[in-house]
Amino acid sequence: MQQEQKHKIDFDVCQNEGPCVFSIFAAFKMNSKALSWSILILLSIIWGSSFILMKRGMEAFSSDEVAALRISIAFLFLTPLFLKHHKIDFKKYFKGLFIMGVFGNLIPAFLFTKAETQISSSLAGMLNALTPIFTVIIAAFWLKLKPSGTKISGIVIGFIAASCLMLFDNAEDMFQNVIYSLLVLAATVCYAISVNGIKRYLSGVNPVQATLWAFSITGPIALLYLFGFTDFTTHLTQSPAAASSMAYISILAIVGTALSVILYNVLIRQSGVLFASSCTYLIPIVAVLWGLFDGESVNFAQIFSIIVIILSVYLINRDQKFAGK
């Protein structure tokens, strides 16, 4: 009864604040733990598909054009919501919004597309599993959150397995493979900074408002770069694959960026930083399935590493506390 009352309050608050992803799950009358896992799985599917979408986008556009388009389209898609969600203490929350926008979206968008010019989309997706490791490390120093021994064991196992993904890849040039894989690693560090920044500075902000204002910072930057420093217009008008690539990038921007960021912020508020970041352990599964469907090569060592990573999820979340529990 107490849990039901807790979620009634959550849904009522969301309705008062505006559009809320909680309403999607309300009809199923989920408890806190079931709701958290449902959002986690949905995000894993969405973000696990983003790597193949980036690859498809680069059939007509350069890596930096795809990244800039991703942020720009997401920004333009969210802009109409400003009419209802523009009121915020911008000065108070600027630091958190800046961290969320720049480290959670802008920089990783460019790092991932650049990495995928030389490594497969499935490998990029698999290496994304490094995010929770850096999330815990940064949280330990920044938020003074001490992980338990069980979580540390899961983190170590996950890190070793993720490292094997890079070392056992079927790349002809291993040095180049490592260099571009490090771009993915840098992106995961950015994600970890963003996750902790959201928890530190934006815990009291409505997820919709936070997302809108974060993109209001990065969106204009992306648009300026796209039209002022790239050959986007040339590729748009001359490339035979421009229409299809734009469609893939639009899906990536609207579903995989704008809407999913709101969903992710809700998950952080619902279940905490560590649980929210754990979706990146499930993302590789989706990324690999898309990669195999697209003809990419995944070897036995990488499959084994993924299995180990999934086991590490259990270790990390076994003693995780959920809201309302």
C-alpha cells in the first residue's frame, strides 16, 4: 500500500509538471523496482541501436556533420516545449545544465561518430560498457560515494571484460583500432561526468526542463558549427544517400537523444546514479545484434566478454536500493 501511494504521488507530480515518461508505464501499475528495470531495458534498446544509426548517417555525411545534426535536430525538436517549461532558475542550475549538455551530449556525439569511422558500430557499442566504471570512480571522488565490495568486484570484472573487447577485435591495424577505441573511452568518461553532474546539481529539477535547457546550450553551438564549418549543405544536395541518412539521423536525434535523455534523467531520479549508468552494460547486446545483422564480425572472445559483463551487472546491482523499497 505504501509503494502504491508513493507512485501515486510520483505520477501526480509528473502531471503537474508537464509531459512525463512515468505516464507511459502508469497503466501497468509497476512498483519502483519494476519501473526502474523497464526504463533501463527500454533505454538499452534505444541507445544500443544508436551506433548502427550513426553508421547509416555517415553514408552521406561526415562524422562531425552527423554529430552536429544529431544535437541540432534534438534541439529543434525540443524547442516548442519551451512554451510550457521555460521557467527555471538558470543562474542556479547553469553548472549542472552545462555539464549535462556538453559532457552528456555534445562531446560524446562527436567522439562516437569519429570513432566509428575506423571501428565497427558493434565494437563502439560494446566499449560503451565502460561508463559505469568511470561513473563509480568519479562519484567516489566528487560525490564522496563509497562503493561496496560487491560493486567493486562487479566493476573490476566488467572493466576487464570490456578491455578484452578492444584487444580481441578482428582489426587489421591494432594500433589504429586502439587509438579510435580510446575515443569511445573518452566519451564514456564524459557520460560519467554528466551522470554525476545531474545527480549533484539537477536532482531538484524536472527532467523535461533540464533536458530543454541543456540542449538550449549545446543546440545553437551545433547549428553554428554545422552551417558555418562543415560541408553539410553540399552533402545534403549532392549525395544520393542524403535522404535516407537524414532519416536515420533524425531517429537518432529525436528518439535516441532528445526523448531518451529525458527518460534517463527520470531514471536517475527514480533509482540513483549507479543503477541508471548500468544500462550501458546492456547496450552492447543490442549493438552486437545490429552489427551482426549488418554483416559486422564479432568473435568468440567478444561474445564471452559480453556474457561476463552481463554477470557483472548482477554483482553491481545486487544490493542496489530502489526508491520506494
